[in-house]
Amino acid sequence: MDHAARAGIDTLGLVDHDTLAGVAEAAQVGADLGVRVVSGCEFSVAAPWGEMHLLGYFLPPDDPALTAFLEDQRSKRLHRAERMVDRLRGLGQEVTLDDVLVESGEGAVGRPHVARALVKRGGVSSVSQAFVRFLRWGRPAFVPKILPSVEEVTAIVRAVGGVSSAAHLGERATEPSLVRLRAQGLDAVEVRHPAHNEMVTSRIDGLADETGLLKTGGTDWHGPGEEAERAPLGAIAVPAAWLQRLESLHAERVLHTEEGE
């Protein structure tokens, strides 16, 4: 939140993978710094090409069904990390699950934490090298996820009044794929992202209009020291109108939920 305030950000979406644990503290600190926090989460879902990341915004951190779903996803993440560590040790890398859990802290464990543990153990010189040598798809320590469907996750997000957006699709954002995702419950598509050049950004922006999807964007910032592969926090501006449309849909869903109780 300090980084966001120094970058001049007035609204920030906090969307960690498979957890809402940091939202309450971030919102409290942000209020003191003049930075509004939009509560969110990043889900991994099954896609025709393998895995897609789906952003959920305006999610309540205390909903029982959502909490149970995220706990199950984190449990699967832990099992996956155990298997990756086993493979790495079989490849001669002196890394342990405890090393990985030190990196993940109270958050959901993922490949970046395995990569950081490898760096600290001296097995590789950087996080990116860890992915290239061991952790990317097709590399010797890669373990695939057990992924929920797009329909399952968009239904969970919608049920709690949230809004869903497909993250950093790049060239996979085509008219057929977006039409299919919208039919599966998707509300929006990420237009602005560090991996999208000007041409890709313009193309997805137009496709969003054609397919009736709302628009999102952001830096996908993963923390200090990882700007080499991502944009610095605050480097990608998102139009206020995009946020307003997301908020309107969120408000409609909350009202519909309340009226149905």
C-alpha cells in the first residue's frame, strides 16, 4: 500500500492467487494513505489451451462458500508444491517444502515461491532462470494443476456479487474464445497488461466491445524486485469509466442477492 500511495494510485485491486487473506489489512492501511482497495482474488481455471487465470473483483472475504472453495484450492496448491519439491530433489536440487513455505508465508503457495526457494538455495541465479530450467510447462519439475472449470468459478463469483475478468489472454483473446467465455459466465476481459503491446491492447479493446464484455487492466505486480518481467506498480493507467461499469454490475448483483433473501 505504501508503494501504491507513492505511485499516486487512488484505487487498487488486490487479487492474490486463491486467497483474500490480505484484503482487510490492505483496506485499513489504504484508507489511512488515501488508497481505496477493491477486494479480489485470482483463480486458475481450465481452458482449451490448458490453464487460464480469472480475476474476481468485489469479493466478500467472509462468505462461507467462497472461503471453503479457496481453502480447497490452497490445499491442492500445497500438494502440488510437495510434488515439485520431490522432483527438484530428484534432480539434485537441495530445496525443501519448508523452504518454499517460508517464501509463501500465509499466502497461497505457488511456483514463484518454489522459484525463490531455489534462488536462496543457490540452485539458480534468478526466479526467471528457475522457471526456464525447472518450473515452466514441459520442464522437469513442472506439475500440472487440478483446475476447476470456468463455469464453476464464474458462478461462485457471481453468487457473492462479484465480477469476473479473464486475465492477460494476449493472442488467445479471439472473438470465438471470448464469445465462448462470455457464455460460460465471464463478465470482462483484461485489456491492459504488461504482456500486451499496443497492437494487442487495441485488438482486445475492440473485441470486448464486439462481444459485450466489460474491460479491466493492471500491472500484475507481484512485489518489489520483480519489475523486470512486469510493469512497476502504477505504470498502467485504467480509465475510471471501466471501474464505474464494473461497480455498477457489482451493485446490481448485490441488490439482486439481497432481494432474493
